[in-house]
Amino acid sequence: MTTTDLLNVRSLSFAYERRRIVDLWSERFDAGLVWLRGPNGVGKSTRLKLLAGALAPQYGSATLNGKVDLLTDPLAWRREVAWVSAEPPPFEHLSPAELFGFLAGLYPRADRARWELHIEGFGLAPFLRQPLRQLSTGTQHKAALAAALALGTTVLLLDEPLNALDEASLVHWRACMAQAAASPDRLMLVVSHEELGVTPTRELILKP
Ligand SMILES: Nc1ncnc2c1ncn2[C@@H]1O[C@H](COP(=O)(O)OP(=O)(O)OP(=O)(O)O)[C@@H](O)[C@H]1O
């Protein structure tokens, strides 16, 4: 019997100007929660950006479920992959509710009921109608996480998701990661310098 990897990264390469940061990166991922680790500057965020389609690789590609290719099917790829960067979320003029409404129009399996559960879990109800730029760093981050978690994508890429989360939000976030670790058909790929607080399906440690 042959099995197909959920995510197959093949020789992905990227250089900022002339400095090669990601060099022929090949990796196979199954479903679950993967903790991507490594020292500062090793290229963790750059890898997430490449997989998110936010940076274009200079060589190599990646395939989802043996079907959707990063380079040749970029629109289908984007519908299957959500990314929350370590930066404040884009569209700072939108409120958390508007952010989800906007993203829900782009992702075919976005689920409002699931989003509402994360709004409750992260204690975001009082902030739903305020522009993101008026919210605290942690609240903006939670709004981005709540939206991303509800998009129903096959892959969720998260860069330092534990940053700026208060204790109550960490409890909810850890429950989300534990659920991701048990998923049979979705991948949550997390870059974090902090301990996750749950057991990942796999740890992937990058070396300089
Ligand atoms: N826009 C850019 N232009 C030029 N170089 C960049 C740019 N963004 C990142 N780099 C460089 O690429 C390298 C990898 O950066 P990246 O952010 O991917 O590392 P990281 O492993 O996520 O680091 P950290 O743990 O500090 O977040 C670093 O040397 C960084 O200086």
C-alpha cells in the first residue's frame, strides 16, 4: 500500500538577496502538531513564509495530499493553507469580526460557529467591533489566531503563537494544540521558542 504525505516539501530554496537561508529543504509531514524549532536566524519564519505562499521559492516546491502544488496551483494552495505570522495581523482597520468575515470569503471551509467558540475561548467578545489597531498586542494576536483556527484549512502555519497570550488564553490555546496533535487529516506547524505546554506529534529541530 502506498500512502501520500499530507505535506511533501521538495528541495525548497530561498535566498534574501544573495544569502541562501533555505537550502534544498526537503521534509515530509503527516497530520498532527509539529513543533519547528531551532536557533535565531536559522530560517524558521522564512520556511513558514515560503509554505504560506508569502515568499516565492527560487527552487523546489511542495505538494499537499499529493495533489495541490505550491507553484503550479497557487490559488488552490492558498485555500488549503492558513498562516499567522509573528507580526501584528494585516488589515489593522478591520475589527476582529470583520477580519473573520473577510477571510471567510476566501476560504471555502471557514466555519462561523467554530470561530465563535474561539472568540469565547480567547475572551474576545468585548473587542469584536473595535479596529485591530486600537487593540492590545495580545488581543490582536488572539483575533488572528481565532480567525485562522476557524478557516478549516488542511495546514495551519503559526509563528510564535504563544507570544503575548495571557494565562486564560494559554489554557484555550493549549487545548487547540492538543486537538491538532490528535487530528488525522490536518497539520498544525508551529514555530515557537517557548515550550508548547502540550506534547507535539513531532519535533523538528533545524540546525544552522
Ligand atoms: N526581509 C529580509 N531581508 C533580508 N534578510 C532577511 C529578511 N528576513 C529575514 N532575513 C534573514 O534571514 C535569516 C532567517 O530569518 P528567519 O526570520 O527566517 O529566522 P528564524 O529562524 O525565524 O529566527 P528567529 O528565531 O530569530 O525568529 C536571518 O539571518 C534574517 O536576518
